[in-house]
Amino acid sequence: MTQTVLWLAQRVTAAILAVCVAVHLATIIYAVQGGLTAAEILGRTRGSTSWLVFYSVFVAAAAIHAPIGLRTVLGEWLKWRGIWREVFLVFFACALLWFGLQAVIGVFA
Amino acid sequence: MRVLVKRSSAVQEFEVPRHPSQTVLDVVTYIQRKLDPTLAYRYACRVGMCGSCAMTVNGVPRWTCRTHVDKVAHDDSLQIGPLKNLPVIRDLVTDMREFFNKWARAKGQFEGARTRHDDFEEISPETRNREAVDAGIECIGCAVCYSACDVVAANPAYLGPAALNRAWTLLNDVREKENSERLRAVAGDAGCHACHTHMDCTERCPKHLSPTAAIAGLKRATAKAALKGEL
């Protein structure tokens, strides 16, 4: 059951990330035309609820997706299985979410 | 031809004469009969039906009886070893117990609801379920896929392509009554979700089956069952 839920979560977040990464890259390519400054980026993101929602979803999807993949890497490469691996990954997911959302809020507020 | 055989003790070199249409099994048999009778290896049918003569030939798992030397020899030399991912009993003979224990763990036994007093179940060959069964049913349990699988090498508990392929054929058998239990058996930490879809099993299967497709089917089936709360 756990494996199936993790697999589903990774598949769903992968689909979300595919869209988010495409939009993110397209925006970068568009935005760097004619130079790029911090003021220009902040001018676009500050107070913009759309970018706030977009990057919050991006961060949340990454915070779910990455630890599930890392779980397999730790199990197969380092033979680290058992409860402490899961505890570590919960902390890792929380760290990704925390730092990611700090960055999102940083360019919004 | 120079033949390097990975034996239990060390790698041993032999000189074997080439013949037209010579198979790798012919080479191993020549070594055992003419050069070193202590060499241990396993075979039975010699015609690709029993699946017992699989070995690693030049790094690739193959049925030795159906592999012509002409097709695999590099610079007139061959390297022959036991199948990977299985314990070696001696020389080229591997212990297949864990391989078949995993079939049992994946609920590889058929359990129908009918008794001998009931009539035969009529199953049309055109139904989607039966087509899925047909696609995987010809497996003869030679363990070539298991030996080729990187995930088995990284995670020894992983059930492996053959056992999961077997579970998929039974899952699609409309006579089968234990399928919810089977789905639980293949949804664990060592089950279908551990597959990385490298497709080495499908690439190497001598019967040209696709365990990868079977495993993908199991992933979908377990996901559906989980969403319905049936897992």
C-alpha cells in the first residue's frame, strides 16, 4: 500500500513538475531578452498572486517528488532501509518545502 | 578458440576446436567431456524448451543451447560464467531456489474457484484479459531476465521480472479468485514499484516476452486498487 501511494504521488508530482519546469524555463528565456536585473525580476513577482501560487505549487511538488526518488537511491546504493531512512526523508522533504517557500515569499513580499 | 570459464575457484582457460553451427552449450560439453570432467554445468533438453542451460556468455545472460558461437565470439574467444544475481552452487551451476521462492511470494500459484464437478470456463481468445495472458504465458522460468535485471542486483529482495510477469498473467486470468491477495503481494517494498523500467529483462528474454509491460500493468492495477481502497 505504502509503495503504491508513493509511486502514485511521484507520478502525479512528476506531471505537475513537467508543466512547472517548462513554464519556468520559458519565462527565463523570455525574461533574459535584452538583459536581466534583480529589479526586473522583483518587478514581475512582487505582489503577483499568480506567481506566488505557481511557485508554491512548484516547490510543493518538488518537496514530494525528490524525497521519493532519493528513498530508492538510498536503498539501492547505500543499502539504507528501515525507519531512520524514512525519518531522514521526512526531514528532507520539510527542508525542501521550508527553503523553497522562503524563496517564494522572498520574491513576493 | 580460446574459452575462459569462470569456475568456483578461478577463471580457467581452455582451447576448444571450432565447428559449423556450434552452440555455446556444445563448447561447454566439449570441455567437460574432453578436457576437464570436473566442470559442473546444467542442461536438459538442448533445444530451448527447458530453460536450464542459461549462463552468462561474454557478459550477457543467454540460453547456451540456442546461442551460436559465431554470433557471440569476439576475436575467436568466449567468456562463460554462471548466471548473475543467483548464488553459485559450483562452477556454472546456480542455485535457483530463491528465484522460484519469489514466484511463490508473488503468489504465482493458480487458485481457481471451480471444482472438477463444474463445467469448463469458456474464455474467448479475443478478450483483453486473455490477450494479456497470452503475451506473457510462454515463460519457461530460465532466469535470464532475473540475471539481467539491475534492480535485482541493487535490491536482492526485489521479486524480479519473471515472478512479476507470472503474477500479471494470473491477474488477467478470469478464473483466478485470489487476485486481491496477489495485488498486495506485488505492491510491497520489493514488488512491482521497485522496477526502474530499464527493460534489460525485455531485451534479454529468449522468448521475446516483455516482463516490463507486465510490471507496468501491475503498477496500474495496484494504483487502481489503492485508489478504490482495495489494497
